[in-house]
Amino acid sequence: MLILVWFVICILFYFVQLLLGNSGHALEVFAVLSGVAIFLISKIKYKIK
């Protein structure tokens, strides 16, 4: 499960950097998106059990 979270976070970081580049909001957008992704992964994990 931890590998899935790490993989999703890396993909999100790549896309945020690709879209926003060196803008000042790239880190904030990455933080929000990674939080949402981890929340959704945990919801899916507990729904499967």
C-alpha cells in the first residue's frame, strides 16, 4: 500500500511541476492534491475490506 501512495505522489509531483513550473503556487497545489489522493486511497482501502 505504501508503494501505491509513493507512486501516486510521484506522479502528482511530476504533473504539478510540468503544468506550473517555477510558479510560487506549485508546492501549494501539490500539497492539496497529495492530501486528496491519500484520502481517496485510504477510502478505497477500507471500502475493499
